[in-house]
Amino acid sequence: MQESRQYVCIDLKSFYASVECRERNLDPMTARLVVADPERTEKTICLAVSPALKALGIPGRCRVFEIPKGIEYIMATPRMQLYIDYSAEIYAIYLKYIAKEDIHVYSIDEVFMDVTDYLSLYRMTAKELGVMIMQDVMDSVGIPAACGIGTNLYLAKIALDITAKHTKDRIGILDEEEYRRTLWDHRPLTDFWRIGAGTARRLESMGIFTMREIARAEEGELYRQFGVDAELLIDHAWGRETATMADIKAYTPKSNSIGSGQVLGCGCDYEGGRLIVKEMVDMLCLELVDKRLVTDSVTLHIGYNRQFRQKSAHGTASMSVITSSAKQITAYAVELYERIVDRHIPIRRVTLTFNHVIDEAYQQYDLFTDPAELEREHRIQQAMLDIKEKYGKNAILKGMNLQEGATAMERNCQIGGHRSGV
């Protein structure tokens, strides 16, 4: 029988908005504030909406134009580096109570903790420990939090996402019995972790609208509809989760990749798209060098403007080398771009991925590679990294970065596609 454990899941309330409120000496729970870039159009998505605006029925990820005109609010320009700094400070608070081996950082504003072995140490219940940590975050940083407590990781997450929203102290507690008693008939299914709109629609086509109905459904039909994913769906319907914190810490993916993507402010023509792809290759190659990695193939995905019937172009190019050389990888990426992209349709989105990323010790040449030239390029790439690290990402640029339509200089001032604030 599996040992009973206690997990805590802590989420920082409307994190980006709460940080901006604290920077303005405003109460995050009462101030009306949205985090969005005022220089973009009204169609831009708000990165965060303060709890006071959510209380008025405004969704957390709405577009600016969807906020009713009669509501007054502050619009804060995103400052991603500031949010990262706050998150790091809060993580340091968590470490005062729980060892890093028992903490899983789920996102910039959410963590899981296995607190089982700490309850006897602190002579507290899981709820009391959660309250103490949340209060320390509030007293030290001024950011409010919510907390989910469960006997497995899944129940802790559901306690946070669903149960905690209906309690005054923003704390939800679930075990399997309580989960089935209170949430088996909860709707909509999309409120539950890992059930997206597509999965919900497929379940509805089977006449299934609640977790109770999933638990009672014929398992063979679920496996026919969802394949191996049905096992997780069934386990979660019963409130079960076999993964533990130790499993998360021990997990290593079978293969790794790194990638970059950007949505262009307006439709970009064929030549402009090729320039952007070359810039993205150059930036990702520097990341490879920095992490001492190499790759053997590139994948390119191009999204077109929505008004055109042809929605996207997609392809992968396998290379005869395993390398981090920008010169070599650019040649393959440009050939792939020219092969799959329609010259006559404006480009809206570009995503580039380096596949099968491995340690640079496995670098491999082909007959046409000059090892001396490759080593010279590698030294130049390392020198560029050193300069960028010391003086900023725009301290050293290539000629293509200054061409009309280039985006690298702007993206160097962003984190995650948003302004870094520095």
C-alpha cells in the first residue's frame, strides 16, 4: 500500500498584477490594474488582471478591448525581469521551510511541495504550514497567495484550482473521498487540470459531462477514444495520482530540444521572413554554445495571416552534421524555408526548433567540414556570448540585425515575448 503523503500547491494571486500593485504601494486585492503593453493594439492580451477586476467578471487573460468602457483601471507595462526577480525572492522564502528536493517549480507563480516529512518537525498540520508560508510571503514581499492541499499531487492542484476559490482563506483541502463527495459532479470539466476544450468536447460527444461519469464509463470506450491518455483520465476521475515528488525529480526526457517562436506585429513578406529565420538560427546557436550542446536537425513552422486559406507551412531538415555552427545550421534552415514557404502569402508566426539536442562531446563533422574553420567560428560565438553577458544582448550585433524588418534587437529587450522592463 502506498504511503499516505501530504502535498501543498501554492499559487501567487494574479502574480504580475500583484507585483505591479506592490510597486505602486497599492493593495493587490482591491486595486484595479491590468498588465498589458499600451503600445500594442487593443487586441493585445492582458498578461494579468488584478483580483478586484476579476471580481467584476473580467477574465484573467482577456483582451484589452474586452474590458468594459465604464470601468476605470491602471494599465501597467509588462516588466518581465521584475517578475522573475520577485519570483526568485519568493522561492528563497519557500526554502526557509522546505528543502529544494521537496519543491517542484511548476511555473513562475506556482509551486508544489511535498510537506509530509516536515509536519512532525514543525508540529503542524499541512494547512497550518501552508498558512505560515503564505503569510511569510505576504509579510516579506506583499504578494497574496492561494493554497491547495491534497493527499497526492493531482488533488493538491485541484484543491488550489477549484476548491480554494470558494473559501475565504483561499485554502482548499482534498483527499480522494472529499474529492468524490464535492467535485464528482462539478462542471465544466475544463476546470480540471489537464482537461482542455478539445478533450471536453470529445467526452461530451460520448455523453460524459462530469468526473463521476468518467469514473463510471466503460473503460474500453475511453481507451478507444483517448489511447494511453485514458489511463490518466480514469485515475484523475477517481482522484488518484501515482506520480510523486521523487518521480518528478528523477525524470529525464528521452530527447531534448530548444526552440524559439515569435508572432509578428503585422504580416511579413517572404524576404522578411527569411531574414527573421536567419536571426532566430543565430540566437539559438549562441544558446547551444552557451550550454555546450549540439543538434542534428531543425524544424520550422510558419503561420500565415488568418484571412488566407493556407494556414501554415511545416517541415524538418535533417543535417549531415551534429553541430552548433550558425553557418552550417543557417544553410539548412534557409533551404528548408525556401522549400516549404509560400512566397505570396504574408507571414504572421515563425517557430524554429533544434531537435535531438545533446552534449557537444558528440559533435560530428561531414566530409565538407573544415574543423579549423569550425573551431574559429566557435571561438567567435563564445566571444559574442561573453560580450553580451557583460554589456547586454544588443552590445554586439551582426549586419543582418540592422536590416529593415529584422527583429533581433527588439527581442533582445524582451523576455518571453514581452518587455523585460530593463
